[in-house]
Amino acid sequence: MEPQDTITIAPSVLITIAKHAATEVEGVAQMGNIPVDVGRLLRGHPMGSGVVLDIEDNNVTIDLYLIVKPGVNMREVSREVQRNVKRAVQELVGMDVKAVNIHIEDVDYTLG
């Protein structure tokens, strides 16, 4: 590639990748809702589907709002989600992931 060439990846692509990587982890029921006060506080940050991004240069910090399945070890599920999301973003997009912050919003007892 020539030095003047650029590649632009829309924030919605990062949101989709993060959401998919998070929900494929065993123990995650679904993505949660971003609390209204967080949405107001982080206005201007790309967000959607339980994912909030903070993008600076080629670095991204990702906040994930999750609903987990009952009876799972929330700490272990959270760590696995962090690993999976970080790996997916780094491998698919090539961006450095500064942090993946997990916010467990609820437990889905309606399953089963």
C-alpha cells in the first residue's frame, strides 16, 4: 500500500464484532442495555447493542453490558468474554485493545 492510502472501519463494525465475540461465550445469555445515565455521560462515543466504544488513534476501550445465565461463575465468564473480545478485535481489525470492561446487568432466570 502507498503511504497516502487509508483504511476506515466504521465503529458499528467494532460493535458487531464485540457483540458477537461476547455472546459466543458460554454463560452469556445476551447483551444488556446501556444504562441511560451512562449513555448521557458518554455522549459522542459510539454505542449500541450493549457495547460502548472509546476510540483513540488505533486503540480502543470497550465496555460491555451483559446478561448472564443463572448458575455460572460470573468472574470466569467475564474473563472469558474479555479474552474473546480482545482477540477478535485484534485479529479481525488489527486495533490495539486497551481494556475490555464488563458490566453484568442481570441474570436471566427465564431460561430453561
